[in-house]
Amino acid sequence: MTSILFVCHGNICRSPMAHFVMQQLVEELGVEKDFFIDSKATSTEEIGNPPYPPARRKMQQMGIRQLPHRASQIEASDYERFDFIVGMDSANIRNMKWMFGGDPQKKISRLRDYSDGGGDIADPWYTGDFDTTYAQVIEGCRGLLRLVLGKNKS
């Protein structure tokens, strides 16, 4: 089983969006039993809160099924629990490496590392642009899934 943890600052916009998008992608392929997918935050600011309403509206508009979710923070034990720990931006990566005490197994990456665009996923909390964020998230999730499925075939 492949385990993927998506991480952003508050776990109410980008990381739950990536979590739900990836869950739907694996279900559409019929490989959901081969995956464990979750999302968490680097901060404590939104702990216990549901996804941000504009993020929920964007996912609903795009036909993404939303799972029950409350924001939670990463824990040191998550480093061992997950195969891929995928941050949304460079600040997330820096914070995760500090919280995990480094990245000796090279599990930490940015979601856009799996797309042609590269760089950070735009934070719609600040930009208000959920269209761009969704486009970047789905592109990154598709690229990550291609990589994982390709690895599983070899």
C-alpha cells in the first residue's frame, strides 16, 4: 500500500483539496485499496476546523467528492507512517523538515514537483484564486499518481 500525506499551512484549503482530488483519482482507476491518503497542517491555527468554504465550493463545482475532514497538525510519527509527504509550498517544506528533524529518507516533496509547472501551489487564502489553485493541485496529483503507478509496475 502506498501512503500519501498532503501538507499545507492550515489544512483547510490546499492540502484537503489535494487529499480529496487524489482520493477521487485513485477511486476512478479502481486502485483505492492500494492507497492511504490523508492531509495535515504545519501550523495549529486551524486545528479542528473544516475545509474553508470557498475551497469546498470549488471542489463541489469540479465534482470532487469531499470526505469528512477536520484540520489536524503533522506529528513526528507521520514521517514513518507515510511514503510520500507532499507540501504545497517551500515554506511547508522548510517547516516539515524542521518538525521531522530532516528528511533522511527523501520522502518530502512539493506537489508541483510532479507537474510541468514546478514551484509552489498558490495559496488561495491569500490570493482568493481557487481556480488556479485547483488547476495546480489536479496537475500535481495526476503527476504524482503517474509516478506511483509507474513505480508499482516495476
